Amino acid sequence: MAPKFAAALLLTTAMAVSVAASDPSLLSDFFSANATKIDANYFTFHGIRKALSQNPPNFTATKASLAQFPAKIGQSVSLALLQFPAGSVNPPHTHPRAAELLLLVKGRLEVGFVDTNNTLYSSRLEMGDSFLFPKGLVHFQFNSDADNSAVAVSGFGSADAGTVAVPSAVFGSGIDDAALALSFRTDVATVRKIRAALAPQT
């Protein structure tokens, strides 16, 4: 195969993969998602207003993603309100379909992500600071202040960024106890204790 042809084929394949990995393109101004009436209300989301009036006892993410706000189909944007009571954490997780840009609007947060070389990039944010979490990488946010809450707003470059919570994905998905014990260099009893701690409280 000629070097120029091989390079062109590689570039074309890379472009096709990058196009396939993005939100679908629209052939009109917007997608109506079977709405019977399209007016300004279709493009308005009130879910975060209600969340702002509450003080949750645990970390809470109020999402304005595709499931909650269908007007965003094909628009490649979403956001979430993140509320951190004193001493709370948004556990390590990933967003497989989008990068996340976080803006801290109240309090302080410890934030960070781990790249594919297992290098940790972390920062202590003050109100008004922003931090970028690259697409697909494991990241976290932690309010280490034992007395004060923190609030952040995160924007995503996808109408449906997706979330994979690492603790739940590893210990709540049914992976064999012995496999997890070997992976984490511990014993089955410890794995089962972690599973029990992560089980939903009823």
C-alpha cells in the first residue's frame, strides 16, 4: 500500500471515528421529541430552581441532561448542579461521552482526575474557580470543610454525558468476589464488607 494512500486512509478512519463519537447532528434548528406544542416552555428547565431551595444532607447532583430536558437532543450540551454538604464527596467516576467544566459558586472543593498513566492532577478550588475534567477520565470532588457546604455547576459537551460511578461499577455490578479480592489484594470478606456498605439503604 502506498504511504500517501495509507496516511489518507488512516486520517479518514480517524475522522469517521471522531464523528461517530459525538452527539448526532440535526437537520433542522432543533428536535421536537414528540412534543405537541413547541414554545419557550419547551426550551425551559425548572429542575435546578427547586434544588437551589434545598439543603440536601448528602452530596446531590441535579442534572439537566437529556432524560430530564428533551429539548437538548442534538444540541451537545448539558449541565448539573452539584451540592456538597460539609465533609461530603462526589466519589470517583467518569463521563464516557463528554468532558466536564466545573465552576465553584460557593465554598471550597478539592478536585482532581487521574490520567491513563495513573498521574493525579488535583487542585483546591475557591469560589469562582473552574476546573476541567477531561472526557472519560476518572475524577472526583471533595468538600473537606467540616463546617460549610459547597455548590458547583458543571457543564458537559454532550446532551447525555453518561456517568460511571467507580465504587458502584466495581462493587455493585456483580463482579465475582474472588476476582475483586485478587484485584485489590485483599480477601473475600473485605470485598463483601465493601459491597454491604455500598448497598442502597432502605
